[in-house]
Amino acid sequence: MFAVENGLQGDPRLQTISDAIRVIPHFPKTGIMFQDITTLLLDPVAFKHVVDIFVDRYKHMNISLVAGVEARGFIFGPPIALAIGAKFVPLRKPGKLPGRVISEDYELEYGNDRLEMSMEAVKTHERALVIDDLVATGGTLSASINLLERAGAEVVECACVVGLPKFKGECRLKGKPLYVLVEPSQDIRIESSLHLLRRQRGSDVILLRNLHSGPLRPLSLDQLRTVFPHLELTVCLVLNFCFQGSDTLSTGTDDAKVCSATVLEALAKVLSARAREQGLNLRIQKVEHGNSKPERFNPDVF
């Protein structure tokens, strides 16, 4: 994390914030580990931690303008601006603002884009803070700085919830300070309706037994290799079983149709066999609803 750089080393709020951010692999394109902050917004404690940390930092910096980058900068910017007594200025995509605007082109991690700002929103010599959810290449923040400076504002600092490790230690952008709370997580977490799995390190496949009615949505090993190409990532395989009778559960595939007492073990054995065929070394854990500590077992004994 950026705990040393941001002065929050040992602050438990950073872990809460990091844990609340979901990782979506290969979105919006292959190779991108998308940091989904919408799950953070579902956690009012984590969301409040983010706002509180930023407010504590900027409330005495005499900032009169908080600029939020579309779209997720619009989420964090307004509550921070209200708390420190500043106005909020949206930096928008092309064609969204009426009246006179100035624009700035920039490069994204996965494409090109343009930001626009209303000419009437900024006064000369205003002290400005730029807010966004994540800094990857710095292109968006650089464009934001350019827009504000062209309008006559003084950019005091840029602030993001998540920052890529390459910015760690630099903490500056176009000569402006960059304040970041956490590094992006590389862990994959999949949530079921019965149990939220705690993150675990290693090359584990976790089978979560979910007896809610509904279709089974298994992941094949080919899908696992595509979605989780690095074995250091946590692999959570969430299986939703649907009853086919009083004493059986169907997996929805030809791989296993067995009684409920052994369905997890049978699926584990199938997965392990396929994994060995494809050169994967997978450890498997069984997780039942209500168990706080998963039971490790060897599927080869079944």
C-alpha cells in the first residue's frame, strides 16, 4: 500500500477500503484487472473511511474548488467539497456540458478520450483539488491539471483512492503532489448469496456449496486458465446446486451426478484430474455455509 507515502501506515481503515474493492479480470479488455469501486459504495463504513481521510487531509489547505473526473470522480468529489467548504466542478466527457467549454485530449490505460470543463466554473487563482477513483497511467489527471491551469486555477494536489504501484515513491504528477490511499488488489473474489469468502493466498480452488435454487454456473478448467492465468491469484469456484429430487443434486454437466453427501468431493476429484491433465497444480478446499475456517482435504482419497 501507499501507507508510508500517504502518512497512514498502520491505519486499519486502509485495509477496510482495499477489501471493499472488487477486482474484475479482463475488463474492459483482456489484460486489464479492473478495480470496481461500486462494491466499496455498498459498504458504508469503507465509503465513509475514504471521505473522512480525504476531508482530514484537505480541510485546512484553503481549497476553494474540488474537480471530479467523470464518472467516478463525481462520487467522491461532492461529499469532500461539501465537508471542506469548497465548490464542486465536474470534468466531463465531450458534449455533456452546455455553454462555453475548454477541452483536453488524453490517453487512457486502454484507449484515448477527452475531458471538457465549463469556462464559467473556474476563477483565476482558485486553489483546486482534483479527485478521481484510480490513477493508472496518469493521463486523466494530467488532462485535468491542464484544464484547470488553462482556466487560471492553481492545482494544489491530485487525490485517488487507488493507485498503480509504479506511482509509489513518486507521488507527483506533472509537478503536482499525488495522494493515493491503496494499491490495486490482484486478488479475485467472487461473492455468493450464502457466504462471502475471505481472500486467501495461493493457487486454491474453493468450492462453495450454495443450496439456493437456481441453475448451476460452473467454470471449466479452460475458463479458469483464461480468467485466472496467474496461479498466485486466488481462484474462487462458486457452485450453485439445484435439487433434482429429494436425495440428489445435479451439477448440470455429465461430469458428476451424485448424491448430495458426496457432490463436492466428486466435483473436486473431477477438477483435480483435469487440472493434472492440463499441467495445473491445484489445491482444493471445501467450504460449507457457516464454516469460518475452510476444511482442506485431498480429493484423491474419494
